[in-house]
Amino acid sequence: MPRSYASNRWIAVAVFVLSTALSFLDRQVLAALAPALKLEFHLGNQGYGWVVAAFSLAYALAALPMGLLVDRLGLNRGASVAVGLWSAAGVATGFVGGLGSLVACRAALGAAEAGGIPASGKAFASYLEPRERAMGTAVNQLGITLGMMGAPLLAGTLAVRWGWRAAFVATGLLGFLWIPLWLATARRIPPRAASGGAPAGVRDLVRDRRLWGLAIANVLLMTVYSLWMNWTTVYLVTARGLSQTQANQRLAWIPPVFASLGALFGGWLSMHWAKAGVEVQAARVRASLVSALFLLATAAVPWMPNAGWATALISLSFFWTVAMSANLYAMPLDMFGAARAGFAVSTLTFAYGLMQTFVSPLIGGLIDRYGFEPVCLGVAGLPLAAVGVLQLTRGRR
């Protein structure tokens, strides 16, 4: 591989990661402004959980069709369609007139964003070498973190000055600027030449136990991810007594920073073991086991003495969750290749969306009745169960 292309392909990856940042910026504006929206639409925590569930159900139902669409249209057209649709849904949220239209816009956003992670997976499989792919998903977490950090900071500032509607409109418009940027980048830096034989058929993938093992493991792991992605601001406000502005500006942006560091560490760890001679899939599972053991500490978050210490432990939990996720989302790229990367990764996003559809209202109901203690205790051991599923299914077709 020419040295100039080896460096340029990471530029292409970086531009694509920017789409992930915009996706999660649009997605997380709701979480950042949840206290204000709960007040305006007269929602309790369980009601807010149902709004999250509307996004998640649409995300789950659209995941497999969007993955197939990305594979069929190709990376450039598929990604452009997805980004354009979710940006339009984000802008439309700023004009909702009631709870029903809010739910409809969140569902539209979820359906469109279901194409984002499969497109990213296809980009990494197309531009990166196999041992680099976990690092690619790790770099993608930087985009997720930028979006998650930007939501409380940018949306919080806009909401204070111009109201919560302006935050949705402004963040949604940014996606329309990304599309021409990516198309120009892709013309200058084409993907690597495809290698290997004909790709497996979709029917063969659906029958493959390894794919469904990954999906089940993703459900178990991403329950922890969903908790901190959707409920961190709510936790700091309801359990620690901060105002929405205090929570967003002082603390809520910190855990996503550690999530990015965790992604980079998880990607580096499996790549380090692979370079040392460990088979790539075994290296990913080993990194996942290390992460799952540290994630048992999630149970202790509600017992921290103050909001600062609680945020520190949330940050640690987010770190190890995403360290494991970076490896989990690289596995289908290893198994099924670039040609089927969109569909293979969409199976994981389908599982994640379906999980969040049911888990979000459950979490909200538990919080309303019992607080965060049983929630944190309940999710702490799930990543370890996910490692068990990976061990049982990763070597079996």
C-alpha cells in the first residue's frame, strides 16, 4: 500500500466520523433538554422514557432495511441519504406543536439514524485493514463523544438564549453541510480495492449463529451505554439536586470524554494483542472480558458521596462500556467483510434499538418508584453475560 494512501485513508475515516458526531448531536439534544421538555409536555420520567422508546423502536425497525440500503446504494449515496433524512427530522423537531408531533419527529430521527452506524462500519471495512478496524470503531467513538459533549454545551447555551426549539433547528441544519464535504472527500480518496470471493448472501448471514450471538451480546452490553447516554442529566438533576444548566455545563459533558478514551484504549488493546500474535477475534474477546470485569463497578454509582464522585464513576463505567463496544462492533466486519458490512452492523443496531425500546420505559418506571439504585445494580453484570455469549457463539456458523 503506498504510504500516501495509507495516511489519506485515515483522513477519509476522520471525515466520516464527523457524520457520527452530527448524528449523536441531533440525538442527544433531547437528553440535554429533557428537564425543560418534561416540564413543557407534562412528562414524568416514565413518560420521557416512552419518548426515548419512540426513537428506539423506529431505530430498531429501520436498522436492517437501512443496512441493506447502504450495501445496495453504496457507501456514498447510502450515507448521504441517511444524513439528509436525519438532519431534516432534527430541524422539524424545533417546530413541534405537541407531544404527538414530538414523538413523530423522534421516530423519524430514529429511522434515519439507523443507517448511520452501518454506514460507518462499511466505511471502516472499506478503508481499513482488519487489525485496524477496532481502532476505526474507537475513532468513531470520538465522533460520538463530540456529539454527546456538544449537545449539553451547545443546546444548553442555545436554549438559554433563544429557547429549546432553536437548539433542535440549529443542530439539525449542520448535517446538510456534511454531505458535500464527504462526497468531495470520497472522490479524492477512494476505498481500498475489495479482496476475497463473492460476499455471503443475506440469507446465509441471517442463518449464521455468530451474527445473532453478536446481536445478543450487544443488547446486554449496550444497556449500560443506554443508561448513561439518556439518563445522565436526569440523574444529576433528580438524584443529586442540580439544575438542568448546572448539570449540563458542569458535569454531564464529562462522561462522554471518558467514553472516547475508553474506545481508543479498547481498540488499542485488541490491536496490541493481535500484533503480538493473538488471533484477531480472540484478542477482541479478551479485551471485552477485561472491560466487563471493570464494569461491575457500575453498581456503586448511587452510593457515591456527591455529584462529583458519582460523575467520576459514571465516567469510569462509560470508559469500559465503550472499550468493549469498540471491539464488539469490529467483529462483524472481520466475519462478513466490507460487502456485507452495512447489513451485518445493522443487525447490532437493530438489537440495540429494540433493547432501548423496552428498556427505556422500564428504567424510567424504576427510577420513578425506587430511584437509580436498582437500575445501576441491575445493569452492572450484563456485560459479563455478553462475554459469555461471545465465547459460546463466535466460532460457530
